[in-house]
Amino acid sequence: MPDFWRNSGFHLLRRDDRGWLTVTDDFLRAYYLRPEVYPVEESGDAELALHSSLMAEPGRKVDEEEIEAVEDEDARDNYRVVLRFRDRLLAAGTLEGAYAALFRSGSVDIPPLFIEQMAHVILRNILDGVEDPLRLRAGELLFRDQKLNLQDSTMLLADLETVEMHAAGNAYGSIGRLIVDAQTSLKSVELDVLDRDNAGHYWQRESRYDTVISINHGRAALEAFCRVIEAWVRHFHGVEVKVRSLPRIDEPRWAWHIGLDAASTGMLNDLYEGIEVDHGRMRRLLSLFRMDFANASDMRPDIAGRPVYLALSANEDDIVRMKPQNLLVNFPMAKSS
């Protein structure tokens, strides 16, 4: 089976007995090779010494005095950020543990880029061995922002960074045309829109982020997204759930909901409280889901057996910015004894 997401750092890590990813020296070294901290021609002796020592002993303690000795102010700040991230990883021992602890602590003090990279490599671990390329493409929503485009009531998602890259250069590839030029027909870019019949194209393009999926109710990519959510929940919480997409929520007073992004969280909160949601916000609601626990005893006792509703939305700029951490911090698990 083809490998995928080779740029995630997955192959630099090892699994523990639980199946979570343990922090390795090679994984830490990859962060020291990032351009933010890699020495440049103008780097001074203190910076060169610090970098060299970290490459030799990636987990060693670094005193503030060593950082203060670095000659360049920007370099000092960058080292503080990277080392704070490193210390979180080392304290947790696993990527999953660090990711969960970051959001449960209520103090998110690392850059969004690092958070996305953690989600990327964790999901690569979760989906290892998956043969369905649509599931992999749908999984990109957990760590890559998407741009929404409506084509004759078809909701299409393309990678935001890829779209902006094409747009900024005025050299619209097929994806750039699809999103930027509202007159472009779906048929003219059908090879870029992955569905069940052509999903195999993903294997040759899995790290290029240049494919499009439809997330309309009933489409294969949305069903694949449901399977990704199930796998994410199973990996972090150790429970089995079933997720399916819905055209609407028929239960007037539901027990629990989780917004998969900031816009959905606010919208579901308002709907639950009976606050009217205007048409402009409602049109940005893309998908609704129902999650059912296989074992009701895994849920909070006060809502055991009730469904959990999920939602995915675009923001005012038609950007879908999923927050997979919401499935960790707002998850109705029964308290462990």
C-alpha cells in the first residue's frame, strides 16, 4: 500500500504500548532544523553553540542565560517558542498526551502552526493502514484550513493555502480557477474533484494538497469524514462511536452538542438556547452529524444513551477551520473511577 503524509514526521516517532507516539531525539531535531532556529551566516558564536548542543542532545535542559546570550533578538524569541513546545512534548512523553494536555490546561502558548503539525502527525498515526484515499483527503480538514466554494448547490472544499498560492501569483491552476473564478464549470475540473470513482488519484498527490472534495449530504467524502471522526475519538478516548451525517436535527431539545469549529460552536449554542440565528449565519452551516456511543455506559450518566450532535461550518470568509481539539475538551465521557 502506498505511503502517505511523509512530511508529517510520523516516521521519526515510535509507538508505545497504547499506540500513541513517543517523542524521539530525531523528531526534536527536525524542529531545530526549522528555518526559525537554524543558524544563518550572521549567527554569532553563542547561537551556533546552542544549536550545536541541541542537535547533539535534543532533550537537554536549556537555561535562560544561554538563550539570553544569543546575539539576535528574533533568534532568542524563536528559541523560547521552540523550546517551550519541546518541553511540553517531553513532559507528556507522547504527541497525543501533549496535544490533549495543551487544550485541557486552558493555556495554549504555542503557535497555531505547531498545533496543526501535531494534529497532522497524530492523524497520520491514527490512519496508518487505511486504504481509502477519500478518508485521507477528508482527514486533511483536521490540520489544513479549507476554502469553500458553492457550485450549483454543490459544496466544494479546496486547500486554502493552495488556493491562495494560485491566486497570489495570478497563475490559476485548476483549483485556483475553481475557487476564484465563479464562472468555472465543475465539469472542466472534474479530475480535481475526488469522489469514489477517481479517489485513487490521491495516492500520487497526497502531499500536494491540490484535490477538491464535495461535502454535500450523502457524498462519499462526507461519509469518509465521519469515519475519520470515529477514529480520532477511538484513539484519544478509547471508546467506539458511530457518526453519520444528517440533513437536519429533528430533536428540539437535544442533550449535547460539539461544534467542530468556532462558528459552529456559537451557532449550536444559540440554537440550543432558543436564540434565533439569522440567515447569514445559517447559510454557513455546511454539515450536521449525529454521534452515538456503542456503549451508553461510556457517556456521562445524565445523558447516557442520548445522541451527540456535531456541526461543521465556514466562517464569514468562506474558510473552514476545523478544531479537532473540541472532540477532546468538550466530549461527554463518563468519569473514570
